[in-house]
Amino acid sequence: MPEGSFFLLGPRGTGKSTWLRRELPDALVVNLLDPAQHRELAARPERLAALVRGAAGVRDVVVDEVQRVPEVLSVVHALLQEPGAPRFVLTGSSARKLRRGGVDLLAGRATIRTMHPFMAGEWPQADLLTQLRLGMVPLVVNAADPMDTLRAYASLYLHQEVQAEGIVRNVGTFARFLEVVSFSHGGVLNISNIARETGAGRKMVEHFLTILDELLVAFQLPVFSRRAQRAVAAHPKFYLFDAGIYRALRPRGPLDRDDELDGAGLEGLVAQHLRAWAAYGPRDVTLHTWRTRSGVEVDFVGYGPDDFWALEVKHADVVRKSDLGGLMAFGEDYPEAQRILLYRGAESLSLSGVRCVSVERFLRALHPGRSLHEAVDVASRA
């Protein structure tokens, strides 16, 4: 936890408030999801200063869901300039209003941290199939009926959050967009196709994609292009933030098989783990994808001062020579990079310089305190 004030951002249900209650049990908590506190501070944001000053000696102040009344950030800014100011922890499940002034207002005085769904090591009793079907959102997996909670999260929370933000006039069109864009999970975004299937204009689809990003429920990975030796594609890859949310949003029919959905779901599950690992750990690593204009691709590339690796995910029990094509091409262009293939099999292999390990064991071994190389070593020995 940072020593100074910070924002803690993450989708609803990822455990921000629960974690803070455990870590800061004596903090003054201002919960803007509480109707009374929301109503009071929305009418008089300066009331926050009176609450803080009235709690003599308090060392930490938590403002939960701060995006609901972004005007309180001006009050926080003023309080932070006073001698002996407490540490402020400002949580949010939407970055939209914060990005429009709040974070900049506190620039230099509050850092930004993110909260993600569980990593496999935090939910050790769940096997890979359970992780794929339910996802890793704490609100869902800790529920009495996880599947029912997952459906409610996807159908109600997302729509309610959008309505609360007041950023979509036609909620029905946005609901249709959510279904259509779920087919792009783990794939390249084709905005023209999404617009056609949604029945909306290109600009509206671009607006909807921005909304998903600002609500922290989707992210995109840019194409790695440093010192490119061949022409690379320009369009990023798209992921919903959780494998379970993907399955809940993805329309299904009689011809849709579970193993087909699990392919994209598995890649997304690895993506969300890598994203959490990068956010929680001390390593300054950025995540990318890699794809040439001729169609050769690698799912993930990690790059940083101490990291350079390429990682491919295969929803298969055996490794075939053709599975190594993207990693082999990447190795030709970037021989410095470590290359890893994750698959559904149990054997740990080394094929043409590519380390092949069980995806389930790798996810369990992936820990913010370990490098990716160390996680692969642990998975190989398990």
C-alpha cells in the first residue's frame, strides 16, 4: 500500500472496499454508495472537510466510489495542503469523471493503484474449468449462487452503471453492442463490423468502446512494434476484464459448444492474470500483442527494463509444430526474448527454444513477487 494518498480503481465487485476494511480498520469511511451520504455530499461537497476535521487524529480517510461526487476531489485537494493531513484513499469503479479532471487535480499528491479480479493463487480451490466458467470476480465467486450472481452482474450492473453515469441515451443499443463486442474478446477489433452488427454508426461504437474502458470492464493491448523488422498490424486486441463476464455476455445458441467459448475464454483468463501481475508487482512491464500484416501473431508480449518475453496460449492438450509458428517468427526478429507456450496438457517441454508448460500450473505459479521466468520455472516443476 502506498504511504501517501492514492486512488484505488477497479470494476465493481473486485474487493476494493473489503480489502481496505481489512488493511485500514480504523479509517474514517465515507461511502458514496450510501444514499444519505451521497445526497449530503452531492449537495454540499465541503461537508467532507467538516467530517475529516471532526475525526480528530484520524490517520486514514477512505472515500468509496468517489466518481459519484467528483466535486469532493477539490475538497480533498485543499485538505491535503493542510499540515498533518491524513492519507486519503479514493476508490472508484469508473474512471470517466475522474479522468475529466479529478486525477489531474491531485497530480503529484495521489498515486493510482488498480484492483483486479482474483488471481489463481488467491482462489486455489478452483480448477481451470471453474475459473473459465465463473471467472474470478470476488463478488461472484464468493456468492451463495455464483452463476446467478454472474448473470446479474452482466445484465444489471453494467446497464445500471451506464445509466447512472448518464452517458448513453439508448440503453437498448448499448445492450446490443455488449453482445456483439463479446465476439471480439481475445480478437482484433473491427469497428466497422461491430457497427454493422449493432445497427449503430461507427462513431457511436467508438464511443461505446471508450465507455467500456472508462468503466474499467474492458481493455485493449497495443501491437508491439519496437525495432520492427517486418510490417506489423495497427489494430489492438480487445478483452473484457474477466473470463466469467465474457461468457455471461456472449450470446449462445444450439451450435455454440463450450470448448469453442473456452478457447477465447482461456486467452482472456491469461490476459487478466498478466494484467493483475503487472499491476501488483514491482516490475515496470507493459503488455502488448504482436501481429504482422501477413497474419503471423503472438498473443502476448511483455516488455520492460527487466522483461522481454513472448507468450502464446493454446486451448489444446498437445503441442503441435504449427503451434510454435508465431513464437518462432518472433524469436527470429527478437532473439533476446524468452518464448513461452501455455497449453492444456500436463507435460513440461522445451521445443525449438520454446518452453511449453501447463496453463493451469502457470496461472497458479504466477505471483506479483515472482518474475515471469520464475513462474514458468515453478510451473515446470509442479
